[in-house]
Amino acid sequence: MKKLKVYMDTSVIGALYDREDPLRIKTTEKLLEIFRIKKQYDPYISNILIEEVEEAPDTIREPMKNIIKDVDFYIIMENDESAELFDAYMKEKMINPKYRDDARHVSLSVVNNMDIIVSWNCKHLCNIHKKRKFNAVNILMGYKEIDIITPLEVIGDD
């Protein structure tokens, strides 16, 4: 059976440093274990995540880089096609320009035919209203719909 292509945004790695929500930490650790050891999915990250990690506070930048190195991620890069889809999202005012990287993550995932985006960002990504807006633009632009979910949905009751 073909493995699902799972794109992970920066909020997932960032959750490991969220000391206010132990469930997010535990869930993220399980997800990374599934990627690293069980290899149930093909995990992807992008140049966007790498850029965001480089901008992280000094205290967590290197630990985040080590997490990335520890998982055998496929790395995808933005290109003209993802930029065109990103522009379509921004034209529809789906994301406040301040949070433009969220739309960059989605456009890159869609043009690279990911099955799922995994994120802890429920305000801008993992909510029904945003998913419908992104998928409406995706369909209009000739792409398939994408599912945007939290790590809880990936790990299930594992």
C-alpha cells in the first residue's frame, strides 16, 4: 500500500517547546516517532520550515535543527508554481499578510501533491473555514483538495 505523503509545518516542531500544553508535546513526540521509527508515512518539510527554524530564538534553534536531522524528511522547495498558487490565496485575502508563511506552506504542499498537512495552527490552517477556502481556490486553480489536520489525527490511538 502506498504511504501517505505528510507535510509538516513549523508549528509541529515548535510545539515541543510549548511548556503550557503537555498534550501537544506528547502528541508531537509520538508523531515524530511514527515518522522516524515506524515509517508509516512519507514525511516532508520545506525550505519555509527551514527558514522559520533559522529565525527561532537562540535557545531552541539548534535543538530544532537536531530534530529535523533525526527524522529522514524529504525536503521540498518553493517554485514558480507554488508562488502562483500562493498569490491566488493572497488575492482572495484568505490569510492576513502578517501570517503569509501559512499560505506558503499550503501552496507548496498542494503543488507537490501532499496528501496531508500536519499543523498545530488551528487559527490559520486546521479549521473548517480555512480548509474550505484553501480547497475552493485549489479546485479553481486545477489542484486537488488537501486535508489540513493536527498531529492528534495522525497518531490516532497509537
